[in-house]
Amino acid sequence: MDGGGKSSIGAVAVVFIGAVVCNAAAVAGDNLQDLKAGQLVGATPWRQQVMLCVGVVASAAVMAPVMNVLLFAYGIGEPAHAGVKALPAPQANLVRSVAEGMFGGTLPVGMIAIGAAVGALIIVFDLYLKRRGSRWSAPVLAVAVGIYLPLDVSTPILAGGLVAEMVTRWQAKRNVGGDHELLKQNGMLFAAGLITGEALVGIFIAMCIWISKNPDVLASAKELPGGKMVGGTAAVRNLLRDLSGRHAARGRVRTI
């Protein structure tokens, strides 16, 4: 620490301690939820603990290589290559800004105070909605997440919420005495499938970039295994489209 009270190690230490505490809380909450789910389905605690240990080892063995591949292919927070869109890390950037501001003397206290006041107003508004018995609510955490998330991330979340609401209303009108809880469970499974599919496709593209060491590997089909066949198929398709267009144009001329 220098004479001005700034520290380059303090921010790193705060982020490290915060990461340990956050992960400990997340693992504890996840374990409680897993144990409760196991109780509902009739599983014994010791069998769940064994499988949790297996999950910890398996995830640790898989996550580190996958994160390294994603870091090389895209970059996290900052682009790894020119012309590549980095994976967004809004939470990490938020924690970094707070930590650097605290130990660098540049923490915008005024903005934090304004945010605290707005958060208090949102809590009051949420309580008002609950007192009226409204179907809508305004949890302060959800509102805060929507504020600091980038627009390209929060907009699909809004779109998904609107789709879920429309499907729920349509299902309620179609099946008056239906099981709405089962509908929500099916919707959650469908959403989980979308998230998993998007993640797997992103990892597959990152693997292609990592193996070829070329960020534009998918721009040219010839660089991929079987790319010549794919390129040839595309060429044949374009040729057939061109021929069909010419045939249709000749038909119109003959008609005229």
C-alpha cells in the first residue's frame, strides 16, 4: 500500500475472499436443496452425499478445461481475438469495479446511495403489490439484476417471460381444470433444454476455434472436417436455386 492509501493487492484479496464466501454459500444452498429433493423422492442422505462427492470431482475435472477453451476461443469480459465477441461477465465486472473503487479511492458513493434509495422504494412498491393481492411483483433482486445486466442479455429474458405468460394464459383458457403446476414443470424442462443446447453449441464452436487456432474457422466450410462436401452441397443448392429462378423467369416471359 502506498502513501495515498491505494492498494493493488487489496482488490485482489477482496475478490478472492468474496469468491470463497460466495461459493461456500452457493454450495451450501445447493446441498440443502438436493437433500430436500432426495427426501421427497425417498433417497437416503448418505447416498446423496456420495453422489455429491462424485459430482464435485466430475465437475472439477470438466469445468477447468472447458473454461480454458472458452477463454481462448472467445475471451471472458474482454475479446480474446480481433472480431470475436467476448463472453459477457457482468457480475465479475461489477465486483471488480466495487473492489477497485474501494481500494483505489474512486468508489462512486453517490451512485451507491442513489441505488440504495431506489432499492428501498422498490421494496415498498413490492409490498404494496402484495398487499393488493396482485399477480405481479417487483422483487428488488430481480430488478437490480435487470438494471446491471447488458441489454442483449436482459432482452431475451424479458422475451422468455412474455412467452411463458402467454402460454400460461392460453393453457388456462384451454384447460380450465388442468394441472397448472405440471405445465410449469414442463416449461422449466423445456427452458433447461434450451439453455443446455445453447451451451453445448457454444462449447462445440469454441472447440473448433481451439483446435484450428483460427477464430474464423466456421466462416470457411473447407477448413472443417468434411468441409469440401458441405461446400459442394451449398454450391449445388445455389446452382439449383439459380436454375429454378431462370426457369420461372422464362415461364413468366412466355405467359406475357
